[in-house]
Amino acid sequence: METNYLYNNINVKNDFVNNKDKVIIAGPCTFSSYEEVYSIAKELKEVGIKYFRAGAYKSRTNPYSFQGLGDDGIEILLKIKKELGLCIVTELLTIEQVKKYGTRIDIIQIGSRNMYNYELLKEVGKINKPVLLKRSFAATYSEWLLAAEYILKEGNHNVILCERGVRGFGSEETRNVLDIQAIPYIKRHSNLPIIVDPSHASGEAYIVESMSKASLVAGADGLIIEVHTNPKESKCDSKQTINIEILKKIIEFKNKMKDWEIN
Ligand code: PEP
Ligand code: MN
């Protein structure tokens, strides 16, 4: 399908589609206070990050795990957007949340667990905001592209696909397996941009740098990475969260790639 990138305040087409300067979305999995998330956002802005990720509504496997700050968390992120001028990328889990906040945040993240939630996909299809559609950990490429089609069909053509790892042999070794082949496959079969989440794919901070570089070389349009100023203090997914120093190395690599004649 021909895409017609409409957007409000951010330029998805310029930033994510065939941009030699690949986008890096960075930030913590979630957060437990304004002070925590503000200090991370501020440091990320200083290293040149424009798109800030942080979860306020968390879809956790264990119902007793921290579920995010919810509405209060979204308000904190909107305050940070205003104070630091960052674009906010955050997950919305329900139709009600999309109605309430969909037009106020910059990129709506649809999580892996919700890729098959067709009513939610239709709802984000009705608004004029970019949607980051994560691949389910067990979805075929066709299922993933058809999920994107639910959004496109409603009129919202600002869909960014995100590969975040598929189920492998179990999480004792790595959390998931990064399906790097998804990048050339999607490039051949769709004209939607595709970014990679090496954090949820590996579940291990030490793997994130090499997989980030590999994804960029394989043609990904960008990355979404979990970063914290003090990963050990992260309320969720601390094991896979990198620090700012490692992020800087990934940014440096990405900047070098601007001059390469590949992809
Ligand atoms: C996340 O990005 O924090 C997240 C929960 O990702 P996924 O939906 O890919 O598991
Ligand atoms: Mn996470």
C-alpha cells in the first residue's frame, strides 16, 4: 500500500524513512518518580537523543510486578516533554488510554502483547499520530504486517514497525532471539519503516551494543533502546538496560555510518 505520511508535530517521514541519520529512541523501561525520569531524560538530551521512551502503563507478565505510574506517569512525561522539548514515545494499553492521551504523546507504542488486539489497532488507526507497532514474540511476518494494515486501513499511515525478538529455546540463556532477517524481509515486502529493539530481544545489557550495530548495518531505520543513568536502579528490565556510556558508543557508530555507502 502507498503510504502517505501524515503527522502532527514530528516528521516521521524525514526521521524514520530512508534517513541516513538513523533515529535512536532511548529511555528507561519504566520509572517510579518525576525526579528519576527527568534526570535520565536530561542526560539523554545532552547526548543528542530527540525521542524519549519510558513506560507509564506497563504490561507485565507477573500481575504482582510494578505496573507503572499509570495516568500520573503520563502526566509526568508530558511535563518533561514541555520542559525538555523531547518527543515522547510511550505504550498505551487500552482504547480508553488512546482516547485520553493518544493525541498528546508523540509516538504511541503498541506492545508485543497487544499486536493481536485488533480493536486497539483500529482505535490508533483513527488518530493522526505515529504508531510504533511491536512484533509479537510469536508472530509471523504476515501476521505482523496485517496487524499494521489494521492501523493503515483506518487512515493512519504513520506506522513504524519494531522487531523486538521472537521466542527461542527459553529464557535461561537470552530472553528472546533477535530476528535480524526481519529487516530485509520487511524492506522487501512493505514500505513501512522498521526499527529494532535489541533490549527486549536479548534481555542482556552486554548484548545490546553489538546487536544495535548489526541492526543498523542490516538496514534498520532506527533503534529503540532501554537506557538508565543507573541501570541497577531501574524498576523494570534492569538486566537489559544499558548506561549512557554504552549508548554513546552506539550513537558514535550510527554517526560514522552516515558516510557509508550501504543499504
Ligand atoms: C517495552 O518496550 O518496555 C516492552 C514492554 O516491550 P515489548 O512489548 O516488546 O515486550
Ligand atoms: Mn522493558
